Amino acid sequence: MPAVLNVSPHPDDGALGAPMTLAHLRHNGWRVVDVLLSRGREGDHDRRIAEWHDWLARTGFEGIALDPPLRISSLDRPLATEAEIAAALVEVIADVEPDVVMSPNVHDRHLGHELVARAVEFSYPKVWWMYGIWSSLQTPNIYAPFSSTDFEAAAHALDAFKGELERTNFRLMLNGRSQLNVPLKEATPADAFNSFGSEYYAELMMEVIRSNDGWLFGTRRTFDVNDPLPAPSETDVSELLSRVSDNTLLDQLQSL
């Protein structure tokens, strides 16, 4: 059975990043595992882990919660290091043996998300699909269109995070981005995505494939669950991944 491992910095990130893609994979015979790295603010741990378990029950995904959780919030001191996070992920990857690892992207604007994404990079998965939560992907190469039924299922699963939804309207965020992704497919660089459907919702991801010398850019495509892992391009994007994010650069400039 093929497997996908989604790396969630926080309990609700799996419900916000590419939840319809995860559900589509599960419905087509994939094992879907969400690894939870942290639990947010210390006083919210019990509530947030309970909401995460509710989300898992609604989606049918498996879950692995690191215990103790890692410290990746902007309020946490000391922060977990990339090396510490990568070491934990290497163990999970060895256990799950995923065909694909998914996570927020390395330029996602959120300190914890970028930290985790860098750690994913250094855990060297075979195939890595990145998505945007707090920022849009600049160079997506997978366009995954979905129906309103798919969206409502993802929104129902997101409703498990009642406490977080009281603070932030994540349903609006999920709805807005997944609708915006449909016309955005026409504005991507290089070849256009081969999609001519009447979809209302979509998810965008950036695929990179590990090579001996770095990371190769995945083939630009509309997602096909019957051919989910085509051969990559010959474009090495290691430099793109290692580029300092605007977030990190701003921190460096402000510390001068």
C-alpha cells in the first residue's frame, strides 16, 4: 500500500494545507499518516490534541503525535533546532516508509512552519510535496482540482478544531484559497497546467524529488491519482530551497 506522511507543525495544519489531496489519496487506497510536532500554547495542549484526534476520526487518517511535543512557537524558548526536528522526522520516516512526504513550504511566512520545512529538507524524503498555508507558493508544479463535495468534506473535518475556529475563521481561509487556486493555475511560470474542467476548488503544491546532488523539480501537471509520481524534470532547484526566506531576512535586518 502506498503511503503519504503529512508533517503538521500544529494540530490544525493538516486540515489547512492540502486536505483534499490527502483525502483523495486515502479514498484511492493510500495510507495517510499525519505526524504532529507541537501543540501550540502550553495552556491549550489538552484541547488541541483532543481536536486533532477528532479530525483524524473524521478523515480516517492515522496519527503520530510526538511526545514530548517540540517547541516551535514564536513564544517558545528555547526553540527546537532544525537538527532536533529532522532527527525526529528521520525516525518517523523510517517507521512509516512513505512514498511522499508533505509539509508547509520553506517560505511559508510562519516561523514554526519554515523551521519545520527546513527540517523536512534535511530529513531527505524521497519525494516532497510542499503547500502554502500562510503564503502562496511561488513555483507550484501540481494542480489538484476538486469538487464542492470534496471541499465540504474538508470543511467538515476542519470543524473539529472548534477552539481554533473561535479565534480565526479558518473555514474562510480554506474556502478562499482553494477557490483562488483555480485561476492561479493560469499564472504559473513555464508550461500551463493541462486542466480544462469546471472545477470550483483546487490545491497547489510544489513537488521536489531527492537526487544524489540535491533536489529536482517535479513535472508540472494536473494531479492524477493513477499516475501520482511521474519522473521529475532535470531542473535542480536546490538553490531555490536553500534561499533565505523574506521572514528570516527581515529578522536579520532588524537585528542589525
